[in-house]
Amino acid sequence: AGQHKLNWNGRDSRGNSVGSGIYFYKLSTPSTNQTKKMVIVK
């Protein structure tokens, strides 16, 4: 319970900086799974 924070450095799994676009991310916990989207504008 409570609030949590996650920072992402804007890099892909190979260490390359990602470009502008819409990206989807998945948050998983023992009680729920959520897929959300974020927009990166450079």
C-alpha cells in the first residue's frame, strides 16, 4: 500500500535513447496488472 515512484532514463534495453512517440508500459504487482501509455516528446 502507499505511493511508489519509478524513474526511467528514457533508454531502451540496449542503452539507446528512445525517440519521440507513444510508449506502453506494464505495471505488475501480486494483486494487479496494468498497462498504461506515456508520450515522449523531444
